[in-house]
Amino acid sequence: MKNFSLKIATPDGLVFDGEVESLLIRTTEGDVEILAGHADFLSALGIGRARITANGEKRFAAVSGGFVSVRKNEVNVVCTTFEFSDEIDINRAKLAKERAEDAIKSKKDSNAEALLKAKLSRALARISAWELGK
Ligand code: ATP
């Protein structure tokens, strides 16, 4: 399978830089799978799982917010958070999920609710990526 160059950056720095066969990532429009030769493209990222395939091996990650761009067979992801499954602290994610669910149930103001729902989505993405990476 043909490869393409993928770089993933967060505010902490470059978290991935390599040649890959495929990137599956959650955009605000839904999941997108990018393969070599994909048309030039720019999209905002949602909160969800990502899957990178390189040398026939799949790695899963949790991603939140940012952008993905494809230009001349080079793919760049700039995101707010990115954790590979083996970097995810599963207990922290489970606690974050419980805290967000409890706070949503207690129904405070609606602005807080949107932030809490995003927090819950991040926790669910981390739990899902961790389970896929087991
Ligand atoms: P928490 O309430 O546990 O902090 P959060 O969703 O509010 O969760 P974020 O603001 O999305 O956390 O992330 C803050 C930083 O902590 C980022 O660098 C992110 O990669 C890291 N992080 C958050 N949760 C986890 C986790 N379960 N395992 C590993 N890193 C995490």
C-alpha cells in the first residue's frame, strides 16, 4: 500500500511524524479516512477516536478539536489534545466521565452544560481508544 507523510501536533509539540498508509479521524462532519493520493482537503476536527495504520499495524488514539489538512500528499493534524491508546490513563478517563455525567445530571446553567458535554465526549473517546488498543 502507498504511504503518505503525516504530522500531528498539539500545544505540547509534535506527537507524531512519519510515513503511514492510512489515517482515520473524526471531523465535525463525521469520520474521514485519508489514504495516499487523497484530494487536497481541510476540515475542523471533532472529538473522537483516530486510527493510524503504518507498516500494516494499527494504532488507536483519542483526539479533540483542531484541524486536519491534506496538501500534495502531506497530511497535517493540529489538535488540542491527542493521546495514543497506550498513553491514556484509563482511570482518569473513567473518573472524568463520571464527574461529567454527574454534573450534567445536576443541570446547572446551559453554558456549563455544553462544556460538560464536551468533557464527557473527550472521556468517552479516551475510553474507546484505550479499549481498542488493548
Ligand atoms: P480531566 O478532567 O481528567 O483533566 P479533560 O478532558 O478535562 O480531563 P483535557 O483538558 O482534554 O482533559 O486535557 C488536558 C491534558 O491532559 C491534555 O494534555 C490531555 O492530553 C491530557 N489528558 C487528559 N485526560 C487524559 C487521560 N485520561 N490520559 C492521558 N492524558 C490525558
